[in-house]
Amino acid sequence: DAGVIQSPRHEVTEMGQEVTLRCKPISGHNSLFWYRQTMMRGLELLIYFNNNVPIDDSGMPEDRFSAKMPNASFSTLKIQPSEPRDSAVYFCASSLGFGTVATEAFFGQGTRLTVV
Amino acid sequence: SQQGEEDPQALSIQEGENATMNCSYKTSINNLQWYRQNSGRGLVHLILIRSNEREKHSGRLRVTLDTSKKSSSLLITASRAADTASYFCATDAGGFKTIFGAGTRLFVKA
């Protein structure tokens, strides 16, 4: 398996534009996580899905952020409109969870977003 | 707020020395995990220790867990320059989601 695949690897956009980040989890994994990493705030959990259903989106900073998982092999994180403070590295991770216990998460290489 | 807090924030050692990093957390957990992140890369899982375990080994890694003190430690023995990275502890906060601490930056000098 190629691991968790994120695209694009780098994104530079102007303030106010819509940004869509994409993630393909590892085949067979039933949980998917979106994290944001910055120097100031560290690694923040934005939202996670279990069996394609959003379970907890309490980490999504504001309504400008939305995430979808239309099927088991694809997820998107959208920011509309984007702002300079959204600049960060966004990671997608997937895992094979059992019941309600977290297990080893496999991370993608991340998308470095710069909003100018 | 972050569930796990690592200590120290940064650590610089000579190759061959042992490196110890600590993690404290706030709420009950089912398990605790340690991850490594090389600069500009995604996180890589190192080891998972369950709440009913006290110690676990994996190669040069040794992890301990003290649930009464809500703390864990990661020991890397005989460190190498390639161990230079940031190390994060992660807990499940008793639930399904994984919450990461701020990390310890380890620098191993050759």
C-alpha cells in the first residue's frame, strides 16, 4: 500500500480564495483524521470520521472550514474563504480503529498551505 | 487544550548517549502512543502502550507508563544522528480521537 496520500503537497493562494485539500486513506482503514500543525498551536485535531461519518468536528476553527468523506477512499478539507491565519501544514491520517479505542495512526506527508 | 504535554521542549545530546523524554496528560486514557516527526514530514508511529501496561520495548525504544501519575516516558538508548527529530506523545483521552502534545525536539550531535 502507498500509505496515506495527500494532495497537493504545497498550496499558495490569495486571501479570500477557496482551498480544497484532498486525502486518500489507507485501504481498509475505517477512521480518518484531519490535523493542522503550526508553530504556535502545535498539532490540532480538526475533525475525524469513522466509517465515513463525521464523529467529532469540535476542532474545526470556524464555519469557513468544512470536511467531507463521500466514500471510504476519499476525503476533502475545504476552506472558504481562506485567510492568512489559515497558513499551516495540514495532515490527514487514517487508522483501523476497534470499538472506541484509538489505535496507531498513519499520517500523510501533509499539505503546506500558504495564504497571502 | 492539549491532552499531552512533553518535557523537555528541546533536548541536545551526543551520539551514543541516551535520550529521555517525558509526557504528562490530564484525563483517563485507554492507551498512549509515541510518534516521531522528521522535519517537513508526516508523523510516524513508534510505539503504543495500553493503560494496563507499565513498560514496553521496541528495539532501542523503551516506554513506561504510570497511570497513577498520568505520565509516560520515552527512552531512546544509544542515540544516533538519525534520531534527530521531534517526538510527540498522543493520548485518546479515554475516547477514540488521538490528541497530541506539543512535542520534544531532539538533536543528536554526531
